[in-house]
Amino acid sequence: MFNKIPTYISLFSSAGVGCYGFKELGFECIVTNEFINKRLEIQKINKKCKYENGYICGDIKDEYAKNKILEQIKFYKNLGNDRVNVLIVTSPCQRYECSKS
């Protein structure tokens, strides 16, 4: 744990509603991944992640998204976080492309 704060990763996280309880309990989101950019924008408005680079838009089957997720885990490790406490995987919805805007 980083400063005794439990952490989590959220995959297929949509607008982040499924993670709300973790935030209320004091967990810190290391990285969140969603395929649709406008859903990530809602997460940003709600300040789901502490760091901007924690929001990853893309298909986790693609190398780009996988590498970005792993980079964020390594970023937290360099900060002193020795583990991810929870991995949240929400069932994926319909397939859309990320907007580049």
C-alpha cells in the first residue's frame, strides 16, 4: 500500500459508477480503462484517478492500452506502492471506437 491507502485498478469501467464505493471508502484508483472516451471524461469530472495519466482509453487487447496500464502500475510502484489491492472488471458493453478528441 502507498501511504497506507488501498489501491485498485478498474477495467471496462464505463463512467466509473461501479467504483464509487471504493472511492468513498478511501481507495485510490491507480488506473481506469474504458473503450469509449466520453465515459472516461465523466470519470475525470468525478476525479476518479489522482493522476491524469491514470485514464486509459482503448481496447485492452491492443498493445497501446496494455502498455499504458502497465506503465501506470509501474508509476505507482515507483511512488512506493507495493501492490494493487483490488482489480475491478466490469462486463464490457457494446463495442465502439475511442474518439481522438
